[in-house]
Amino acid sequence: MSKLLYPAKSTKKKPFLQLANCFLLAGAMLGHIPVIKGQNKPLVDYVNTLQGTNSSFELTHGNTYPTTALPFGMHTWTPQTGPNGDGWKYQYTKNTIRGFQQAHQCSSWTNDYAVFSFMPVIDSLVVNENSRATQFSHDNEIAHPDYYKVTFDNKITTEISPTTRGAHLRFSFPKGHPAYLILDGYTGLSEVKIDPDGRTITGFVNNGRGFQKGWKSFFVAHLDQPIISYGTWENKENQKSAGQRQAAGKGVGAYLQFAPGTTLQVKVASSYISLDQAALNLKRELGADKTLDDTRKKAAAIWNKHLATISVKGGSEEDLATFYSCYFRASLFSRKFYEIDSSGKAYYFSPYDGQIHYGYIFTDTGFWDTFRAQFPLNALLYPTQQGRYCEELLEAQKQCGWLPSWSFPNEQGSMVGNHAISLLADAWAKGIHSFDPKQALDAYYHEANNKGPWGPANGRDGYQYYNTIGYVPYPEVREATAKTLEYAYDDFCAYQLAKATGQHEYEKLFASKIFNYKNVFNPLTGFMQGKNAKGEWSKDFDPIEWGGPFTEGNAWHWVWSVFHDINGLIQLIGNDQAFCAKLDSVFSVKNDVKVGTYGGMIHEMKEMVVSNMGQYAHGNQPIQHMAYLYTYAGEPWKTQFHVRDIMHKMYNSTENGYPGDEDQGQTSSWYVLSAMGFYSVCPGTDQYVLGSPLFKNTVLHLENGKTFQIIAKNNDKDHVYIAKAMLNGKLFTKNYITNDQIMAGGKLVLEMSNQPNINRGTSNDDKPFSVSKTEIIK
């Protein structure tokens, strides 16, 4: 097939995900916040935390909520439109709010935990969550990371500014109306103690699922106004106990009355360790703040410094808003679960063994989503934190016997694959050597040869088959082909770590398994396919049929999941030309769906159809790396075209900002990396594959004090192709850049064009890493 010269401008019809006008971020920030040079306003003002909130069970644009938090904060805060326990805690289409929650939810599909909420009401004391829900308009809502504000139709105004383990809230009640504040204990066991003279509420909540015995989230709330009357209540029968100072039980809460027209400020902090630690968290993080404005000022400064780690110029205001909104969302996960004791040492309550341990711990992430981009982004920008994370993975394995795979914060084992090894191997390949590699490989060996008590990614589902016949058979094991592909990649990561650290026995052991992906490729159909234990291919194969041997996708999505050996996949498909033609077909075939074993249209299917990009389904993880694969087959300009096209069509800064679930920072991290001009196709190696940067000038301010700059000359929405590249003044033809090259600091200068350069980056030496190109015995 002859090389396709892609048009300078896409002519495909834009889906409704892209709105015609850019979302105008409401509200000006405080004047003392510094403006980054070259920007029109503080970076935190570009972030719209409502991005992705127009979501539902049937179709999602992110499944996010307007998170008010600090980077990687232990607690976050959000308005609540949905009932207690509902995964959709905030939906843009709703017009009432029933509370303002301490929240931790990493997905609408998982239960939240350690939740309690405050709700201001006027006139009569209405505690029932449905009855107290109050109307509001988005016109009266401001949503930034450092500051959330909403004024209800009844004129009550609520403001929130965050700290790492707490928040400062301000409730402004209208004059002439009795004023009440309700604390709701949410869905599980709770306790409250009211000290009207000390103007404090203390207690704990215990909601969520799968926690170790003894786990509680303790809270301390200090109020700055006199309390007129008070009592406790419970949210099952909504019974009130006037004048009662203390109560415990299911859904127990408190209510307080204040003078009409009061402006009430509440400083609140929580701890998973003790009430004393919660008080210490409050004193340390909020004690010096006299007003919410003080907390807001500090939060804004923290966010501006954090966001300035990546300085971008040369894009539209909407580009800046989308980029920094995505960077914000990528900076929430994984969440800190540790606290700092009175002597300044980090410690935590372990969700794995129910004991107190000293050290660091992070949670609220699903590795099946986040190993692809969110953790590589963290490894690049925050290597110290990533090193602590790797240490904690091995500590968690000692505490519960298994490497985490999906924690919130207790282990669930959801999805497929053993991707903790991806994080560990990726960190080591990028110079983060904070852990014992022998310990890591021992833990992974146990993971790969056993099945744990939790979900399919806890241990290895179907490992007996995989170890004996070289693949996981279908229908004997559900989602078997997807599991085979991910096991082969994970075994490659173990091989990489063993090879790099001289663990020769493990190197040899895992080298024998990393090509097992070939065992589920059917050369007659040209796809990965289900195969039973007898070696027979599944009958009536259709590549558009979802489910069965695949996880949340179909054969068009999963055929590309050979991150570590794209060269080997090219040989299976035929040659470079055949491979690129098949990549082309993803975007050109009809976007039809067969629901398969799902039995009906799930939201991921609808999102693919709505996006109108053939079988390309960016709203879910399996295919998100696929547009970068042209670089492995001699046609990198197609990667450049498609990556820019995906950024342009699939993302914006509004409530419709994502093409599907945002998934704990992964979908945002794809955009952040891609907008910088590269992507982590194969975590576990030191390479990032080049794409097409969104901005004319991008500067990474690295943790080691150096800077790496990407200059894209002539860059705009039409000039998406790399005509020429220079790295530190020398001609650069490769389609990848290494972590070491970035960390050394320097300058990558790209000359962008509106026509593809079909001669640049086409030699074998210019192609990114594939393990079959090394000396390893196959």
C-alpha cells in the first residue's frame, strides 16, 4: 500500500463532545496571587473543576466531580447533587445541592469512603437529604481547585478552600432568616460530639466497604460563631434529638442553629489514625488561618507553583484551560493516605492489615487504568513521590500478602493484569531506585503464580493455563485474551527489572513468557482472538463484538496491546505497510457495535459511537496508545496527525470535557503528555514516543532543578507535522526521546509544517523500543 498523505486539516464531522465556544471560567482570584510570565492570569484560574461533570450511567464525559483539593490531597471536597451513597455524587444536569462532602471517590463505579457532609439551611430545620436539597444555577457557581463557591436560589452562599487533610468552609446566610448547619453522617456508622461552648464538633465516620477492623475517619470541626441551639439526628428515619450533645449509630449527625444573617466559618480536618491526630492536622494546616481567604491564598499559591511545573505558551485560551484542567485532574491521584505525627514523621493506618505503620502510603488508583500514563507522568515530574510509592507497594505486599492492583483504599483486585510490576519496572528504568528489586521480583513471582481472594487482578486469574499452554483460554476463563496480553506485558516488565538489576534467574524465567501474546493472534483473521484450551479459535468471530475474551472492548481495541513488542506485532500482521494500513482502518471502518456478552449497550460503546472516529474508542484505556504506533512502522506523520486530531476532538475544558471516564488521572495524563509532544507507550522502558505538541513553547521544570524545553516553530491547528527536529542543537531523527535526555535538561526544537515529511524518522534506528529487536532468545 502506498503511503497516505494525511490532510493538513481534518474533514471529519466533529462530535457533540466538542463545544463551539470555550467555557468562560467564572470569578477573579485574589490580586496577590502571582501571574506566571507569559500568561494572562494565574494558572489556577485556567482550571475548571466542572470539567467532565456532565455524566450519567448511560454516557459519561468524564465521571468527575468539582473537586476542591490540593495536589494529591488526602481529602477532597465537593458539592453533592446525588443521594448519599450514589456514585454520581455531582451531575451537571441536576439543579439542587443537598450537601458539601468530604470525598475520596476515584470512580463513579466504586463506593466512596470516609464521607460526611455539611449543609446550610434556612427558615426551618429540615434534615432529610431529599427535602433539604436546595436549588442553584451554574451561573452562580465558581469551581477552581483552590476555591469553590455557589449561591443558592434562597441566597445562602457556600465557599470552600482546601488543605491536604482538611478544608475551610464559609456559609453566608441571608438576613432575617433562621440559620442552621447540618452535619450528615452519610451511609455507615458515625459518631458526633457537640461542644457548644468550645464551638466544636468532633467524631468519626466509618463508611465504605472492605475495610480492616478498627478503621475510622476521625474529624474535628471548629466554628467561629456562637451556637444558639443544637442537637443530634440520624438519617435513616430522620429523627432529631434536640439538645443532645453526643450520639453514635448508623448515619448519625448533628445540627446547629445560628443567628439570622450569620456568616459562619468552619475549619475542619480529618485523620485515619486518631482524634488527636485530626486535631493536630487542623492546627498544622488551618490553625493560622483567620478566614477562608487566608486558606484560599495559600491553596492558590500551592496550585500555581504545582501547575507551573509545566509552563506552556502559544495556544488559545481554550487550549490553556483544557491543558491545565487536565493537569489538575492528573494531579489528584494517587491520593496521600499518610499523616505527619507531632515529631514530623510520616505514618499511616494501613488499610491492608489494620495496623499503624511509619512511612508513606498512597491510595485511590486502579493500575489497569493508570499504569499507562498517570504513573509515567508522576515518575517524570515527581520522582521522589514515585519512589515513595514504589516502597509502599512492597510494604503493602508484606502487610496483606499481595501487590495492590486497585485500591480505594483497601484492595479490590479489579480489572485484569498485574500492573504493580509496571510501576516498579518503569521507576527503575527511569532512575528511581528507592526499593529492593529482589523483593519486588519475589513479590511479582508470587503474584504471577497464584490467585488471591479478591478480584481477577489480585494474583493472576487463569495462571495455571498461562503457565502450561502459554495463554489463558476462552471460554474457560472470562476475558481470557485480554488477560493473556496483559500478562505477557507484565512479564516483560519483570524481565526488564531482572535484567537491569542482575537477577539472572528471574530474567531467564520471564524472558520465556513475554512473547506469549503471539499465542492468541489468529493469522487468518489478523486479530487477537479467543482460543479454548484445546487450541481451537472461537467460532463466529466478529472484530466489532465486545466482551467475551476481551475486557471493555473488542478485537479492534485489543489487537494493539503489545506495548513491549510492536515490532513483533508488525511481523504478525505482515509488514510495516500492512500494519499501518490496519491502523488506518481503525479510524475508517464503521463505528458499529455488537454488544456480545454484555447483553446491551454499555456507556463505553455509546461513547465510541458518539465520537464518530470509526472503531477508535479513546474513552477507555485499551486503545489509548494506538495512535502512536505508526512511529514503529515508518509512518510517524500519521501519529502526528491523529494525536492532534484526538486532542482537538475529544477534549475541552467544559462539563463535556472528556470522551468517557476520566479514570483516576489516566485520561487527563494522556492529554498532558500528548500536549507536551510525547507519550509513554511502553512503561517499563526509558522511552517516550514523539507525537505532535499542542503548544509553541513547553517548559518542564524538573525536580532536579533543570529545565527541558520543547519549542514547536510555526505550530498551530494546521501545522501538526514535524518537518525537522533538533535536540540541543543537533539534528534529531528519532521518534522517541529518553527519560535521561529529558532529565539532563535541554531543548528540543521542532519545525512544524502543514504537510507531512514522509522521509523523517523512517529508518529502523529511528523507531521506538521493541523487545524482539534485542538479543533476547525468542
